[in-house]
Amino acid sequence: MVKEIKISDLEYNEKPILTIKEYETIHFVGEKLQILDEDKELEQFLSNKKIEMDETKKGIRISVGPHIGSAEFSNFIITVNPKFTELKNIGKLIDYAYDLKDEDILDYEIKFHEEKENPMELIIQLFTNQCKKLLQKGLVKSYQTHQETVPFMRGKLLLQQQIKNQSKFNLNFSCEFDEFSENIVENQILLFTLEKCYHMTSSNHRKSTIKKIIHQMDAEVELKPIGIQDFNKVHYTRLNSQYKKPHELSKLILRHLGLFDFKKQSASFVVPYFIPMYQVFEDFLTKLFTDFYTLKIQSQLATPSWKVNGYPHNIKPDIITYNTKSCKKGSEESIVDAKYMVGSKFGEGKEDYQIAFYLNDYKKKTGYAILPLSHDPKEDIQKDWIAPNQDLRICVRFVNIDEILDLVYSKENNSKQISEKLEEMIPIGLENN
């Protein structure tokens, strides 16, 4: 039975705010809940985020998946809130998952005041603070190759182009030279994202801060369009490792926003944003095990397990624990996979087959699926999946995100308590072979 909510029962000013949680379906009833032609592009954007909207005779039925966020249509606003953690803890969750730990960010409890505050504002604030820190330390420079026609000889002469110059009685030199410059992809990613954030944020104070940062950068760094593929050009070393955190936030911002978001610039417009909570949960869980689990772990270790038309195809368990100090092949203790979903739905999407494949590939008998606790006894079903013919076992376990965040951000040292909770989920020393 799909839950129904009447728009006439909601309190709102200009537009009704249709509030729904992840993995929910709600039928909102009201005469003016039509999706207009000018909203079709936005509707497709939401569909790509697994948010399906079906117009009915009575209103609109909305079904959502593992993204939280907000979007404004002509006649209404959609807000998707988290299911597995309290709204006030989203800031802490993102802060911990991406290891930001900014001392100057004191207010993790971002409140939703209609159009003014939303989780994207938090991410923009985190990203802005990271950029400020980079500027204080100094932007990374690198040698860049340039080709220019200049009135003096510089670097290497480009003979073919020089011949063309002389044939046109051009007395300048066509040269190729290296220049030590801040105009590198690491900084171009930041500048492009800052420009987008300037238009996205509804905070005048934040706009002012971002504008100052942009002015500090744009004299040396070229503003150019950035795509997700540009992040693959960056290889983090000791010299540029400080860029990893702001780049993670930049990816969160750019990957999940379409350029059409910036067509409307009115003050009340909610820029569509949707945070991929499954990715945040996976990063949160990986860091949690890295920080507090007794055994050594390795995350996202790819191994070639298939060949497709002669080319290797890798598989990637989220977490592998090892019973040695180094992550050696053959010393794997446990195979762990993060599954951001309702417990009662585990297996419907063939998650059990995926983990069983990992177990066969690593020659293990027991694997673990860790899901977020939803605090609903009907949904949080802790169970073991057993494949007797293959002698395989998959243990479904749950982590209480809010409880863990409270322990992590407590003024007390709760490391031992967190470690014990992780060992309850993934016991050490059980027979897995």
C-alpha cells in the first residue's frame, strides 16, 4: 500500500515541498502537481538519480533510491532526506568519510530552511575551506610545455613553423619552451568548481568568500571546462597529496550536477543537487575499518577475474582484511562488501551472487555484507545466506551510522568501543577456508 499525503495538509509559502526519504514511495495528492514541459529536462535529471515521478489523476507518485537532495519544479519542490542517518549528521558523515576534519567547521548540523540551506551548501562550505587552506600553503606548480610565436628566441625552435613565418616575412620566432606554472589541471579543477559553487550557493557571505578565492587564482590559472575524465589525469604524489580531499569534494559537486542547473538564477531557485549516499556510505565504511579495525585492510583491490574478448575484466570487493601486517596475496581473512540498501531487500538485486563470486575468486568460504541500520525491525533483518552445494556463507550485518558518528566525534576516546563493534560485525580468526 503506497502512502498518500495531501498537499492541503502541508504548510508552505509559494510552492508545496514534497518531502520523502530514500527508498520510499509516496503518492502526493493535489490538483496543481503537474510536471510542465519546461520541467522535462529536470525530470530526466532526477530519473538518472533513480528518482521516478509518475503523474496520476490525483497528483504525482514519487519513488526514490539512494540519493538525497532537492530540486525545484515549476509547481513544487522535491526534497529527499536520508533514511539511514539523522539529517543533522550528514555533515559529520561527509566530513568523516572524506577525512576533512576542518577545525573551522563547527556547525555540522545543517538545517533545511526551505531554499536556503541544504546538504549541497555544506559540501560547498567544506570545499571552500579546503581551497582556502591550499591557497594559504601555496598552490602547486609544475612545468608546462608551451608553443608560442615570440619576438625573441626562447627554448626550442619549431623549424617547420619558423619556415612558414619567414615565407610570410614574419620576423618572430616560433618556439617551444617549458614554464613553471600554477596553470595545471589540479588547480584548473578547483577554479572551475569554485565558479560553479559561486552560482550554486544561496549564501551571500559564501559568495563573497568564493569570489575572493577566485580572484586569487584566476590571474595564474586558466578557467576551462572540467569533466570527470580530467580527474583521471591527476596522479597524487607527496608533492600534490593535499589536493586529494578538495578534489573528492569537487567530484561530488561536478558529477551530480548538470549544466542546465544554471539556467535559472532567481534568488529563490533551488539548484538541483543529489548526493550519492551509497558512495558516501562506502567511503565511510572503508575509513572506519582503516581507523579502528584490528586487522590490516585494503580497499577496492582490483583483481582480473574475467576475460572479455581477450581483455581482463576486474572485480573489486569494497574491503579485504588480512591476517598479516602486509596485504599479501593468500593472507586474506575476510571479504567485505558495503551495500547501501534496506536489509529486507538484500538479494533481490543479486547482491548475494556478487559476493559469492568474490568468495570463489579469493578461495574463501565466508563473506560479509554490511548495510546501514534503518531502525525498522521489518527492514533490519540480520541473516546468513548459505549455499550448501558450494559450502559458502554470506553474513548480512548492520552498522548504526548515527551511533558510530557520535562515538567518533565525542570528546572522549572511544576507539576501543568502535573496534569492538566492528569485530562483532566481522569476527577475527573464524575459519574461512
